[in-house]
Amino acid sequence: GCPPHPDLASALSSAYHGALEQHYYSTTGAQAFALVGAGDALSQAIERRGGGGGEYDPARTVRMALLGLLIGGLGTACWLRHLEAALPGHDSAARVLQKAALDACVWAPLANSGYLVLTPLLEGRRPEEVASMVRQRFLPVMRTELCTFFPYNLVSFSAVPPLLRPFSTGFVSMCFAVYISWITHRREAMTTREQQQAEATG
């Protein structure tokens, strides 16, 4: 086959940097939409293989992708930009640790709560049911968040240029979104089993 064009990677990189510089939030929103949507599609595949789901649900993927655009693409990008403006640079380990701690204590609870609340609400769940789900799942999600994103942020705030952080964070978020999507939607299989047990004991 033909060898890849030597300037292709450079051209793509330049185009991406230009898009971020000229249309920051449009670019971060679009990439978050794509990444979170891909993460949900992967999550559904995992659920189907585990016997927890039926046919692929494209509407669910669109809902999760839209939440990704809102929370990850716009919210996270805005947060990272303001965090860097307030605490610029990475001259010391203390500065990097400060940014990572603020991200874990301020933005992470807001973003995860947004996913855990808005996902079932968009599916038509009752507010009291959503509140119960959040109480059950918030702490497990935050523990996974801390184990995943705190180490990542130590690297990101040390080595990743600020303009590229929304993408690197989005890529890690895609992996995390698989977990979020799975834990948010596993109630279908659990509810079915509970109903079957209730019928058997009733």
C-alpha cells in the first residue's frame, strides 16, 4: 500500500489546534459528544455480553452523548480553563497537587452528580426514584473517580498543555463513562431479578 503522507499528522494537529484556538467550546463539545457516545456504545456491548441487556439502544447512546457534550464538553472545558487561569503553570509539585485536589473536590462531585441525576431523569424516572439511585451510587462512583482521575490529573497538570487537556481528559472520561453508563443502567437486570424473586415468594 501507499505510505502515509509525511505531513498528514502535522496537518491534522495544526487543524485541531486551530479549531481549539478559534472555536474552543464548539471543539471540546463535539469531541466530548463523540467520546461519550462511543463509551456508551461500548458499555451496552459489555452489558449485552454479560446478559444484562437486550438489543442495542441508539436513543440511550444519543442521550449519554448529549450529556457528555453538556457536562464534559462544555462544563469540564470551562472548569479546566478557569482552573488554569486561577492557578497557572506547573512550576511546583504543590501547584500540581493543588489543581488535582480542587478538581477532585469541586468539579468531580458536580459532574458525576450531573450524570447520575440527569441520565435517569431523561429516561422518565420519577424524582424520588432518582434520589434513591443517587444515594446508592454516588459514593461508589466517587471512589472510582478518585482512583482514576486523581492520578491522571497529576500527570495532566504536570505535562499536558492546557489547550489539549480537554481532549486528554475526554479520552480518559470515555473510559470512565463506560463505568458510569454501566452502573447507571444496570438497574434493568436488577429490577427484573427482583420482580422474579417477588413473584416466586409471593
